Amino acid sequence: MASEGKRVSKLNKPSGLLARLKPHLISSSADYVGQSLVSTYLRVRVEGVITVNELEPQGEGSIVDHELGILERDFNNSVTNKGNLLISRAVLRMDGNGSPNRRMGLCQRLSPARYLNTAGSPIDEMGQTGRHGGDSTDYYFGSNEDETPHRPSTVEDEVHVKNLLKEILTYRESNVSNWIIESKVKRLSAAYKSLLKPHKEGFLKELSRNHAVDHHQVQATARTLIGLEDSLDERQVLKAEERLKMQLTPQYSWLFIHLGRLERGVKFLVDMRTDVLELISELDSKDPHLLPLQQLNSTLRETLSLWFSVGFLNLERVTWRSPCEMLQKISEYEAVHPVRNWTDLKRRVGPYRRCFVYTHSSMPDEPLVVLHTALSDEIAGSMSGIVSAASRMSEENPSLVKAAIFYSISSTQKGLQGIELGNYLIKRVVRELQAEFPLVNQFSTLSPIPTFRLYLVDRLKAAERGEMALLTSNELDQLRLFLSPDNLWSELRKVLHTNSWVGEVGLMSALEGPLMRLCARYLYLEKRRGYTLDSVANFHLRNGAMMWRLNWRADLTPRGLGNSCGIMVNYRWVNSKTVFIDLRLASVESRVIISVLWFSHNPPCKCRYFLDQLESNSRRYQEEQYVTVSEQVLRLAAASIGEQAEKVTSKL
């Protein structure tokens, strides 16, 4: 590598390193705004020899300073390691318009143990690991590089892994040393990671179908136990029950326990469950492998739910001084509001913002759930409102903070799907914020509505076919002033698809009423198995929040317009006096119950503002499918199902 890169210097102190390295990083930065940047790889050797390969100038001096600070800390930490530390920073790539691409890497460190300087062998510069890089087995178990696959897997490799699986499971009821079992399980995990997707699927089908529960053994043991019904030998009965219990446990449960004991083994199981979920989603309902795979998924979920119980999770606040790889993953995992650039990321972890994550001791570098919170003097109704609040309140002052808005929560591991983590994170963060900001008495989300536009377009097509009355006569008359009367429905679908309506003030005004009304109908009245159709709404309502306020033009980014025509919703936790009145009205497909809530004007009790109401609302939603809503959402939803609802609600 030294011959390929540019030798900077041989230094003995980190301060000298920074002084020599900094000019190379920023000397040509002036002309790099909007241009593509390439990855930078820095190899820091313990002796102080610095080799820089493909070193590119950066766009912002403050970012370079941050990176140099991280580099200095890592250099100091590496002095105690007799090896090399590889730092790989995949710099944000930008197109000609200054827009980021899908992935933004900041910095990623590889384990120094993998690159021990035993024979002076060169470092693999592209050796990135885990979710953010290749499928190197070293990410999981630190195995030798000789074990790392260098070619695509074949059917023979799949057969080899299946045979290794069978061999390992024969040790289940034997007295073989745990060291031997661990060694075999390591080989199995490394071999599985090297398989291509079709071969992984073949392995998972084999695992789920032939190494689950042996039904013949279960039936035989059950008959034996039934025969002991009148036996007076309690010891014999207990042994039969224990044997039946063991046989009812799938064989692969034993394998999962041994995998979980390995270094990075829990992460391996999380990724394996991701593969299982993907395979299940691709199978036909009549496929014979579907039920065994569903049982495999259920067993994995139960195992992981024990290991990821809230007592084993660590709460961490992410700041601009957090490890670089954590900042990288925060930016990459953001699923609600993509991080645009370095400045955007710095703002999200800066003043009047809080970013909290849950981590697990077995996956210390992986954020499991990420919660972004904005601190303000009032509940914001738009993303621009969140940004303007920080500017309005200038420097961070706890006495000015009255509201906390959770504007993004992302689960980062698909393999942990179905395991409740976000709910516990929100509750824990509330306690942290109440301790830091005693005057905070309002907690709310500012949430997207991911599939509202798809729902809307589907209903517009039905209205065009004459299957339903979607818009009132007054709304149609207003729209005809801006759209072609002959092709009104197709024109409306077109402007919604292209977002061209955003730039026309008159058309925006004409669309506000019907879109807000139909959005309330979608959130409040449309159901799946009795629960709200919208997945985000379902999550917050299960956690006890109230559907509090719909916000027009809250997110005018292309993503926000594409998801929900720019509408966002506040889910809020309130401590209020509530009057429940059931109005049984016919909706589009079924009967719904609309509950009217009247709020007292008494100020809420600060200490009971959040958590007391959560339990009541959550239980009522999950047990009775009852949605707690504000008067604004209620009236919009009532207006969407006809004049009858309006007449009834007007009497209340």
C-alpha cells in the first residue's frame, strides 16, 4: 500500500500528524462544492507512518476539523495495539446540483485484530464489513482471512453447509466438548455468510423443514406419558415430561443458543432472521416450505426478544462528538427525513435537538432504534417550523423549552421486526428530557403519512368510474376553475403525481379542504382487522398517543409530497378530561365509531402529562380498537362520510 499511496511523513506525535495531514485535506477545497468526492482511506501504523491513498480535498473546513479530531483520538488509542488501524471514510458523494446520493458514509473503522502486522502483508483497502460493506466473515467472528470467500458460492457450497449443519446437530444430545461445538458453529456461520442468496434460501429451507420438531418422536413420547397417567412413580413421570418438552423444542433452537454465545453471534442471528423474513415474503401461500419457515421465524423472534429485552439495552445520546461510525450509521439508517449533507447532520445533533439511540452490548456499534427530537417553545406543525424554532430561540436555553417534538423514529434492523423497542425508547427519552428540561409539558410527534397518496389515487380512480362520491359539488366547482372540466379526474391525478399544484396558490387553496378531509378519513376511518390502516398511525396509537392535529403543507420536500401531498400529523400525549360519545355511522365499507373529545381549559399537570394517559389510550386501542382523536381530526373525518355525520356532530 505504501508504494501505491503518497507517503506523507514519519511522525512520532499525533500533533505532528495533524499538522502535516491538515493541509493535504483542505488545500484545494474551494473548487469542490457540488463535485463528486471519492472515498478516502487512511492507514495509521503504530510507528507513526501515515499513508494516504486517493486523498481528496474536502468541502468544509469544520468537517475536516472534526475528522482530524476523530483521527487524533484513534491514533492515540492505536498506540497500545501492535497492529494497524484502517480508517475508511466514504465521503458524501454529490451530483452536479449538490444533492446527495442514497448513501452517505462518514467514517468506518475495521477491527485492528484483523490486520495484525504478522508478516507485513498489505491491507485490503476495500475490506469493509457488515451491513455497510461486503460479506466478510470477520465482521462476525474475527476469523482468519484465509476463511474469507474470494469467489461466488456454488451448489456444492450449499451442500457443504447443509452437511455441516447436520454434523453440528448430532452433538445436541452428546457429551462433545463445547470447544468443538463452538469451532464447528463458527465454521457454519462463516460458510453461511459466504453463500449467495439462492443458496442461503436452500439452507434455510433445509433448516426449517428437516431440523425443527420431530413429530414422530413427540407422538411416541406423548403416548408414553399418557400411559403413565396412573403411575405412582413421580420421577418417571417428570422424566417423560422433560423428554416431551425437549422434543417439542425445535432442534435449531439449540443451534441458535450456541450461535448467540459467539462474538457477533447475536448480530448474525439478526441478519439471518432478515433473510428468513425476505424469503417468507417471496413464497406463495401454498408453498410447502412456508409453514416451516414461519415456525423458524417465530422461534428466532422469541429468542431475540429475550436477548433484546429493554433491561439489556443501553440508551445513548448522539452528538457531533460521538464516534464517527455512529454518525455514519445515524445518517444511513434515517428512514423518515434523509440526511442531505454534513451541515444537516450537524444540525440534527446540535442545539435544540436531541438524538437518542438504543444499543445492545452484543452489537455495540449498531444503533437499534434511532429517535430524533426537536425542542421548541410550542408544538411545531411543519418541518420548517422545527428549523425556525431553533433560530427563534437563539442559544440553547432550558427556560425556553416547553415542547418536545419527536419528528423521526427509525428501526434499523429488519431482523428485529416485531420486537417492541420504539415504544420503550420514547418513554425513556421522555424521562430524560423531563430531567434535563423541567419546564417541558408538551410531548408530540410530527409524523409522516407514508401511503396516503397511494390511497388517494386509488379513490380518485374509483370516483372517476362512478363507484363513489369522493368530492362535494362545491369542491368540484372550485377545482374546475383550475383544471380541465372535461378531464377533471385525470387532470387531478396528474397534478398530484407531478406536484405541480404546489406552485399555484389558487389550486393549493382549492385542494386544501378536500385533501385534509380525505386524509382524516384515511387515518381515522380506514381499518385493517379493526386497527388503523396507516402503519405509522397504528404504531403511535398502540403506544397510547392521541391523533391530535393534521398539518397542511407540513413537508414540501419531494418525499413528503410523494407520500402524503405534504400533509403531516401530530400524535400527542395529553392529560385531559375526555367525554366519549359513540355515534354509529356507516362508513365506506363498515360501521365506525366516532368519539367526540372535549378538552378542559385547565393547564395539564406537568408530571402526569405524558405517561398517565399513555396506558389508558393504549389499552383502549388494543382491546377495543378505539382511536382517541382531537376535535379537529374528528370533524374532518365526520365531514368525509356525509351530511349525516355533520348533522349529528353539530348537535354535540
